Amino acid sequence: MPNKRRALGFWLVLLVACAGIIARTQFRTDMGAFLPQSAPMAQQVLTEQATSGAASHLIVLALTGAPAPILAAMSETLAGQLRQRAEFIDVINGDDQSFAGVQGFVWANRYLLSADITADRFTATGLHAALLNDLGLLGSDLGGMIQQTLPGDPTGEALTLLRQLGQAQGPASIGNVWFSSDGARALLLVHTSAPGFDIDSQQQALTLINGDFGKARRAVPGAAGVRLIESGPGVFAIHIRDTTKRDVTRLSLLAMAGAVSLLSFAYRSPRVLLLGILPIASGVLAAIATVSLTFGFVHGVTLGFGVTLIGESIDYAIYLFTQTARGETASDTIARIWPTLRLGMLTSTVGFSAMLFSSFTGFAQLGLFSIAGLIVAAGVTRFVLPHLVPQGFCAAGADSISRPLRAAIRQRRRLRWLVAAGVLASIFALTMHRGALWDNNLENLSPIPARDQAQDQMLRRDLGVPDVRYFAVFKAADKEGALEKSEDLTASLNSLVARGKLGGFDVPSMILPSLRTQRARQAALPGAALLRERFTQAQAGLPFRADAFEPFFRDVAATKTGPLLSAGSLPPPLALQLGSMLVRRDNGWVVMAPLHDVADPAGVARAIALAGLPGVRFVDLNHESDQLLQTFQREAVLLAVTGSLAVVLLLLAGLRSVARVITVVAPLAAAVIMTAALLTLGGGKVSIFMVVGFLLIVAVGSNYCLFFERSAPDAETWHRSIASIVLANLCTVSAYGLMALSSIPVLHDIGMTVAMGTFLSLVCAALLKAPGLEA
Amino acid sequence: MRIIRLLPWLCALCIASAPLALAQPATANWGLAQLMQELAQVHSASASFTERKTVQVLSTPLVASGSLSYVAPDYIRKATLLPVPENFVLDHDQITISGGPDQQTHVFSLNADPRIGGLVEGIRATLAGDLPALDHYYIVRLSGDAANWQLLLQPKNPGAARMIKWIIIRGKQNHLDGLDTASGNGDHSEMSIAEDVSDAQ
């Protein structure tokens, strides 16, 4: 049989080639890669930031469940232990050590960092003014603030800088450590060396934290009841992974058990049971390879999701095996059912192909994945499987599986009215639905459990971390350019602050001035001899001791000839803050400068636009994410509609009869309408994921309708045909129905929609369509 | 990063404020307990003060003057009039400094840092006659007699001790007439107090 050898050989070569491509495939999990290429830059940067950027390195810890003094002692003990570990770059709990790095850095580099360093500052007049101010402070109750620093810093640069860096309200302090304002929780910020997406390292960090927490609890008297709360991007990633793993393992094991028992009952042959996996397995391999070759990478979501989208290809094997009649070979069967199977497969691929045109990279990948997967799975079913089915195989249990539906079909004249009433009631319910049908709450789509989200918000409030909504955003070709431009921006923003339009802002150059500015500040510092001469003049008539300011002369001289600052010189908290504002992207740099207390967004936007700084945009993040969601929704609906239209056109081409197309489409439409009504019953809302589910209903359900629509030559074939559809549907409903039990929104929504919709498709198709042969 | 707070050096200045009380007849077995009991009977008082600060970097001392008031158990106000008007208020566990040379308002919580809390709580405890609290924060030594006593306080908290070496409170009966402090860096201040009004019997 050269035909057989050629088919098997070609199949094996294909599998090997796919495996080779997959071995070299880059799998990405960052959500930035899933967003549309055209997504606003700020949105993309922020999405990346949350998974791999500076902020993703932070874990927030809260200690609770004991009186404040015990919590404070726990905080100190825990911080002390964590600071010993290399896995943590920094541990900030509000004590002196938390700030020592930043204070030391600001003190050592005050003459490079301070915006007040100009030539005027160090003239005799400028110094005299500074000394007069110092004298006033020394005499006041605030004198303690400058007593220690005065000999090294008569112009007060360090204090001004520290005040600027800490301008926003930090958390409250009790016993010198951070607390929530009600004193119920001691707060710590842990800066891990691993980024948030490195889940294994984050898990390791959490294990260390939990271990040290246990030790601290034993070491501090009275701390037995203290509890630890953990939050942050890495913690979320771990929770999501654990939930997903648990749900997917548990649910897919159950689904597999269900399918195996159903199919074992029907086939009564382990070999055939295993053969049934070949089409979908080959399909998945080919799909990954195709996406990898086309996009250069495969997104994790595409992989997980794509497999559910081509779950339909399991049905192909079921149709083949179940419809093989006694005394018939599998090759005969496939020749008989291939036209219907092919049309069903094409219907699905046409439906999914709408996704190819999505601006969301993730959707486009999913579209390609399902098309490639289904074509290969159908091809394997057609050309490979029949050669492998044992001689004389016949699905012995098929007859009993189809019995209940056949009974329903016998009653269908009466039951049809039920379908009609159901559709009418559904249309009524959908039109009467109160409020918007769309779920516009982004948080409901997030895989982060609601409890985690609420806890995170509580801790952010405790920490006094403002929810930054407005940013000034711009791009630059290189880092220096970005820093220079943010210095230009500082001048404009300062004038907005002076006019009361803006409460405050952060820019990267505040932490790391550009080299241009650092050199200018060095140049503004007078030489040693000149400085002493001017200082003597400035001191005239004031009661300062002549020898009190030696540290000042020494430090100015050291800065004037010393090295300049680079990103590498920053202490961890400032490096983190810089990293959150200055982000490397593609082949340039993006600056996102947070704007605080924006009273009049439109006014600030106008002022920034008119500031004469090309490329600087005012960004309202809430507005942008709303827009992104709307684009997402618009596209999802558009894809569903164009996909359905394409399906109808294909059916017209394939069946060449409007009447037959209506026979196929009517049950599908009825099923989708009833599913939508059921999902939104009681004020429920439609999520984006459900729209994907509708597309799947059409893809899977159309196969049922096509098989029902086909006339069968005899009763046996007809029964087997029904049995194969019922079997396929039972497998689908059990798999997706189990998915609906998941706590992850995307799995739950799609599982619910598809399980309900495909079952309704089966029922509607059986009842509405006049079968080819009466049972 | 909202992590930078001002260094807590300013706690040193809290020492510089202290109100007073009226004369009260001394009894035979006079001691710390008796003094505290007498001080505790003062519920409110006001006075004028003159403060002389010797600062390391200056060749001449700085002099300031103004008024003090106290309401038991935990309200102290020091209103400086000269050379620059400034208000220092301790109310319960919060210190507010306003109107000074920088014309700004600074608010500090006593709980935030044991170094601030320990120092101000000690002063407040003396005025309120709260011996347990005083013992908690300071090594307390009393010398002299009821007619002319002197209370030496040395912080127990090592952090506070680095900033304030000692505090001396001088008085006659339940009436304070002086408050001297020495800070860790060698600066010191002497305050003389002359009370106007007190509700002490």
C-alpha cells in the first residue's frame, strides 16, 4: 500500500519538522506582547512594568494581629533577618537603616543633585543670604534640624533634596517603623533581586520570607498571634500560577476521565481510544510551529487557549470511529463522511480566520493557531487515521448512546415549540435586560483573585502610595537625551506647580541629572581659594566661628573635581524609582513622569502641549485603559459578526442551497441567542471571553448541524451518525462544563458559554432539522 | 519613593520648652514622690521665658524670649516672640511647629520615633507629676530641697541619649524656674522661667 506508506511518512516528517521548530520557539508570557501593536505607549510600558519592570520587584508585607509595640518589634526582627539575604536588594520598614542609603547618597552628592547649584549661589552675596537663613533657623525651634549638617552644608542643599524626594505623604510611623494609619498593620517593602515574572525565584523569595517570619515570631515575646500578609506582582503571579495549575490539573484530569469512560464505553477498544488523540496532538504541534514561524514567538496565552479552541478536532476522530458501520472499513467511512467533515472544518477555520485581522497580537496568534491546528487535525483524520484503525473495528456502544436523543427526535413535532418559545423568551429577556450588557470592569477580567486585589489596594492605601493616573510621557533616542529632556520638562512643570495647576511631579532627572547638568553644576562651584575668600566676606558681621565650615570647603572641592553620577551609583530605592520612570523600549527610551494632584487635567494637558516640548504628551491612564477595553470589545464583536458571516458564505458555497444553509444556521442562531440570555439572566454581564465562546459555539455546533442535515442511506448509518454527534457533544460539554468550575475568569466564562451553547446547538439541531431518515 | 522623612534631630528642640507651677508649702518628708504629687496638682499655668542657646558653630549665644503655657496632662505651648515669632505646640501625642523663619507648619507624631517620644514624654511627665512615665524614659536624680530643687534626667533610650545628654529642671516647691539641656554634639541651652498665672493651690 504505497498510499498508506506515503501518508504515514509525510505525517512523521511533518511531526519531526514541527518538533524541530518548537524546540527553537521563544515562548513569551508578558502581557505587553499580547496587547495590540497600536496600543498606547503608556499602556504598553505600564503593562510591562507590572510584569517585568521596576515595580515588579516589590513585595509588600504587612504584619498584623498583635498590639503595635509587638508588631514594631516583629518588623525590626524580620527586616534584620531579610537584610542578611542576597535574594533581597533592599528591605524598607521605616527604620533608620531603611533610609540610610538614600540619605548617604544625597549627602555625598548634594552639589551634583541640587537644582539650586548655580554660580549665584556661591557668590559672597549668595552665601551671605544662606548664612542669614541658617542663623534664623538655629535660633528657632527647628534649629535641631540643621545643627548637625550645618558645618558641611551651609546652603542647606541636602535638606531641600530630601524634602523633594519625600514630597508625597509616606506611611505613618510607630516606634520608628512603618504602620497603617490605624496602627493595626506594620508595613515592610521588600525589593527582590528577581523580577515579578520570574515565578520560581519569587516563590523562593516568599519561602524565605515565610521562614524568617516564623523565626521572628518565635523570637519576639508575645508575637505568637501575629499574621503575615504578602502582596505585589510576584505574589500575584505565584497565586495565579498555583490556581491555574490546580484548576487545570484537577479539571483536565476530570475531563479526561469523563472522555475516556465515554469513549471506552462507545469504542470498547483501548487502541482506538489512543488513536483518537493523534489528530489533536498533531494539530497542536503544527499550530505552535506555524505561529512561531509567523510571529517569531508564541504567547503563553495563545498556547493555553489555542488548545481549547481546537478541542473540536477530538470530534473528528469520534465521527470517524463511531460512524464506521459493521463490516465497513475506516477508509470507506472516511470517504463517505469526508465532505461533511471537511465542510465542518472549513466552517470553523473561516470563523476563526476573522481573528487574524485583530489588532491584538494575542487574538491574531489565536486565529492562526486554530486554523493551522484544525487543518492538520482534519488532514490526519482523513489520511492517517484510517490506516491505523484495526480491521473490523466497530463502535459497539454507539447504539445505546444515541438512544435518548433519538427518543427526543421522535417527539420533535411537539418539542419544536419548546425551542421556539425558548428563543422568543431569550430575545425578550435580552431586550429587557437592565443596564449595559457589557462588563466594563477591567478587574473582573483580571486573573488576580478579587481577594488579592482588595488586599493589595488596602496595603497601597496604608503605604500612602498614590494611584497615579496622570503622566507626562515622551520618547528619547538615548538615556542622556531622555534625562536632558526631562530637565527641560521640569521647568515647564515647575511653572504649573507655581500656578497651582499641579500639586507635584516626579521626573528621572531629579534622581539622576543628565551629564550636561552635572558638568554645569561642577562648573558653578568656585575653586577652593576663591570659595574661602567669598565665604570670609559672606561671614562678615555674622556670629559664625571662622573655623566652623571646614567640612563644607572640603566637600565642595571634592565634588568640583570628583566623578559624575551614573545610574550605577544610585542606592536601590532610587534606582527602583528611576527604573519606574525611565524605561528602555525597542531601540529607545521612554520617560513616564507621574503628575500628582492634577486639579484640572484639560488645563495641564493644554499647558504641556503649549510648552514647546516636542513629543511630550499628557496621558490619562484611566481614559487610556477604558479606550483599550472598548477597542477590545468592539473588535471582539466585529470578529464574531464577520466570522459568522464568513461561515454563512462558506456554507452557501459548500451546500449550494439557501434552504440548506438556513437548516444549518437556524439551530446555531437559536443556541447562541438562548446561551446569551442564560448568561445574562439576573443582570449578568457579557465579558469579552464569552464572545470568544460564542465563536466556539458556532465552530463546534456547525459540525453537528452539518451531520444532521446530511441524509443517511439507511437506519444503521443514521443511528451511528446521531451517536457520533452525541458522543462528540458529551465530550465537549463535560470538558467545557468542568472548565466553568474554575475560579479563573477566562476559563470560567469560556467553559460556561461553550458547554451551554454546544449542548443547546445539539438539541436545537436535532429538533429543528428534519433528519434525512426517520428514526 | 515616599520613604524619606526628615531626620529626627528636631526632637532636641522639644527639650527647650517647659512650663511651671506656683509655690506650694513643703512638707516634712520631702522627696521625689512628694515633688511629683505637688506638681500633679497644677492643672494649668502660664509664664514668660528667656532662652540662651550656645551653639557650636556660633561664637556668641542666641537669645530668644516669649511665653509658655501648660494645660494638664498633655498640652504645652511655647510661643516665641523674639527674635522671630514662632509657635511650638505639644498636644497629646503631636508636635506642631509653625510660623518660624521658614513660615511653614511642621507636624510630628510622638509615636513615630521613640527618640522624639521618649524625650517629650519625659518633659510632659514631669509637668504632670507622672513618676512612672518619667522612670520609664529617664534615669531620674533629685537634689536640693523643696525650697530649691533640681531634677536631673538622663535618657535611657540609647538613640535619645546620643542626641540629649541630660536635662536639668530647676524649681521652688511646685513652681519651675529653669530648664537646662545639653545635646550630644556639645550645644546647650539654658531657659529661665517666670510664671504669671497658675491654678495650683
